[in-house]
Amino acid sequence: MPGERLTRQDRREIAAGLRAGLTYAAVARRLGRSTSTVTREVMRNGGPTGYHADQAHQASTRRKRRTTAAVAAPAAGGADLGGRDPRVVAEVTARTTELFVRTGMRPMAARVLAALLTTDSGSLSSAELVRRLRVSPAAVSKAVGVLETMGVIQRQRDPHRRAERYAIGDDVWFRTVMASTRVDAEIAAASARHAQALDPATPAGARLDNLSQFLHHVSEDLARSAEHWRQVFLVRRPEE
């Protein structure tokens, strides 16, 4: 059923569909799932040529166990919990992590981002992340690199210590949306050029021209909307 976890049999159906040369959409229809669910499942587990049902199911089971363990035995790790029950914070963090992973984000990067989001200060040092997530410094460093590339987090120098802190800025979602609009604008520009190359009067050229215009207008609308709501929600932190 949509919304439920994929079963081992679901994954075997996906593998069979891939072997038969079916598209992700066709496989999804067979399972009664969304195309995005099937796409994420395949790309997270070896891609269309390297997908193996049993291995994918085992990997999913391991991820679920790690999440359950994090909820059952949360680590305070020196994080500022604002007087809240550590178990409640851990559960919210775990559920947030799951949501990020379902969007295609790497699991470790998702855990780091969720930890930062659920910390009142919005920032943690590498040592604090290591303690809170119970992982190695190398794992934290790699995840931080991914998030920095995405433009989601920033490095800050701790004035009281030599260590750097990783922080989520107040405008993080604005920057994320704007990065997405820039990609859409690039696709729109390329599609316009390709439409001209193929001749807009032909079906293929017209299709690319429509794609270009659609993405152009949507990206401009989204950029304007993001700027508007950025001003509305700028620095909406509770007073200390």
C-alpha cells in the first residue's frame, strides 16, 4: 500500500521489472506505488543494473534498526535540548532523518542535518555531532562536506574554542530554494537552445520549447515567492 515500507516481495517485483526492461513508472504501477518511491529505492541500492532485491531489503532492515536504536537509547552528547526529554528529541530527530533519506539524501548527511535542526542553537561542533550520533569523526566530516556542497549548512568559528561549528542559518531554506531555481533556469536556457536546434515547428522542438518556457516562468515565480517569504519569516526565533 502507498505510504507503507517496501516488503521483500515488493523488492523482488522491482528487480523482476528491471530485468524485464520495464520503466520505473511501469514497475510502480504494478506495485501500486509512486514512481518516485521506486526510483529512490533503485538508485539507493545499486542503480538499474546493480539492484538486487535481497541485498536492498537487508540494507533497509539495517537502516530501520539504526533508527530504532537511536530512539530507544538517545545520546545527550552535550546538545542543548532546552529542558526537553532526550527521548522525545531523539524520536523527532529519527523521524526527521527518515524523511530526508526518503527524499534521496545520504543517510549520514540526513542524520547530521536532522541533529542540527533539532538543536536549539542550530549549531554543533564536530565533537558534539560525534557524541550525539555515536559515529566516527570521519563519518561526520564526510556528511558535512555533502551538506556544505548542497548549501544547507555553514562553518562558524567558535569564539571561545579553536574548534569550528556547523550551523544552519536562518535563511537556509531560502538558499536551498534559490539553488533549485538556478538549476531550473539552466535547464530552461538549454532547452530553449535545443528547441531552436531541432526547429520549434517540429514535435520534438515544440516539446523542448514548452519545457523551456514552463521552467522559466516557474523558476521566476518561485524566486519571487522565496524572497517574499524570506522577508516575512526572517529571524523568527523565540525571545530568550
